[in-house]
Amino acid sequence: MAIVVSLLLLSFCFLTRFDFKGHHEGLFLLKGKGWRLFELKDDLYLGDGSRILLHFDTDRIRDLYSKRERHPHGRAYLEYVWDAADGSGYVVNVFPGGERLMTNFSRFIDEDGKAVFGLFVGGGLPLSVLPESVNRGNDTGMAWFDGTRWFHVWCNVNEGIGPSGSPGAIPPSRWKFLGSRILNYSDKRLVLSSWHEIEVEGVPLRIDRYAYFTAGDPFFRLEIRITNIGRRSVRVAYNYGDDPWLGDFGRGKGNVGWVKDRLIRHEELVDSSAYSWAGMYDRGNETAGDPPGMAYTYIANFIEWLGPDKPVVYYANTFRGPQMPILGNVPLSSNERFIGLQWDPLELDPGKGKKLFLVVGKANTAPDGGLPSIPPGALDAPPSASTPVR
């Protein structure tokens, strides 16, 4: 019997890929890829759900979802888990009333089937990835908990860099991940960083990213530094966007655009000099035939652009890539209603670079479908990276 058991264990080990990141979120047995029949992991990412065979998750994650009480000191505070080795984790901003804003970073498998590393919004915790999840994906990407249920605010970011004017961009899953670090932490402030390298038209670029969190702010600030570390100049295009499935994960119906003075119901270019933020709003699009009686969540998000380099900002029914899209009088009606920002061109001389500043978060809304507003503090000047903690 011992020989049979040993042979079975050896066969299982031979046919199984072991992926232990040290996250200790549980044990998850998945269908394998290629000639491996199985994959055994200690964590689960968005995109793994269809391969799950068996799972056992830890109480630590369940504790995160069970905390609904008011903070005993009546103030906001930050919680986080960050793996510096692979640049992934999540940050939870806890508000005095027990509401929560959770932002996941690089906890997803990209569309090319590869993992993402660094400060890229997307993915979820194992409880959100499991097929039997009661939240049905609402707690992935950036998500809002109102004390009763989770609402989807932002999804996996569509981000990339490529040659100026090119129809394609290189996604983060193909960037070389160089590392990440916690630069500053208290229960009131958190600064994370990740750094990367990518080659565009034969020119190596260094990309440093900084995420700034403050307790009580329903948003975070993202600084992206792009530096030419090559020997010749290059013109690049940088894009950042999302089809957020706002309100309920998997459902674009009901999502419209908004800026400070109006709703946006059609595909449209937004003048980024006249406006400094834009967002999506789950309140129904009459132009697209969204039924007026449908139960919308009235959740809204926003993205703000700061600094001298202004992007092209657009709304469309799908991601259009780094080229300026050709848009007409087309209602936002697909299940992938999209908001995108494009910087093209960015001129990068050797040894020089550009800094892009974004504010990404949840907007304030009214249940009557009126215009959203951005929360206080979102228009403050861009921060600067803190001295690393030693």
C-alpha cells in the first residue's frame, strides 16, 4: 500500500505545476495548462475561476469581508496587503461609518494569458474569483462597500505604451517587472511604488509608478514617470482606460459618461483643456434604449488628469487603442462602454522623461440621476514621492 501511495504522490507531483507565492490565502487546485494536468496555488487571481477544481481559503480573507462595524475611534484608516516581490496586493480605505473602498493591484491574468506585476488596477481576492462568490465580481478592481453590499467602480485597467501613431500598444503583462516597494505607511497614509522597463522601437524606457493613498479619500493618486534610458529620441503613445462595468460586474447597460456640466450619452471626444476630469455613471442611457424602469445602482467613478501634458479623452463602445479614434453620433450602448485617455505623442529625448498624474476613484452621486461630483481633495496639487523607508 505504501508503494502505491508513493507512486500516486510522485505521479501527482510530476503532473502538477506548483505556484506558491507566499501569500498564504489558501490552497487552490486548478486544471493545468499544457501537458500538466493540475496546478496547485496558494492564491487565486481573476481569470483563474474557470479552472478551479478544489479550494480551501483562509479565514484572513473572510475577516476582511466580515468587518462592517464602525471604527471605534470614529475616524477613517487604511488597511493593506502588499507583496513587494511580485508587485501585487490590495488597499482598503475604511471610512468612519464602516464603508470601504478596496483597490486591487495586479491580481488578474491579462487578456494574453499572462500575469501582471506592479501598480495596475485589477483583479480580486480569492473569494471574489470563486464561481460561488456571493458578490459576483462586484468586489474586484476598485470596489465600494456601502455597509450592505459591494459595487463595482473600476475594472482591470486597459493600459499600455507603444510607438506614436501605432494601432497597437504593449500591455503591462509584457513589461519587464524590476521590483516594488512600500515607501511610506501609517494608518492615515500609504505610498507604494513599482518600477518597470520596456523597449519601444528599439529604445529602452524606464517606467516608475507611485500610488498615493490617504485615509478617508475615496480615490488614490497615480504618478507615472516615463524615462528614456536609451541613446536616441523616441516618440511614444501612452494610453489608460477602462470599460468599468460600473455598479454591477459584467453589466455595461446603464453606464453613461459624465463631465462637470453634463452627461455624455454618445461616443465623443472630450476637450481635456476645458475639462480636468471625466467619469462613468450607472443611471441609464435613454439614447441607447436602456429601460427607464431598470434598477440602476447610481454609482459613479471619475478619473482626473493633472500636469502640463494633456491627453486625448474619449468615450466609445470599445477600446480604440492608442490612435485617436474616429467617432460619430453613436450612442454608448455596448456591454463594454469605455472611457479612454491617450497621450500621443510624448517626445522622449535620451536621459529625459515625462510625468503623468492621474486621480482615480469613486465620485459622489445622487439617487435621482443628477450630475455626479468629484470628492473634496481630488483637485489638490500632485504629490511627490516620499523618501523610501529603510
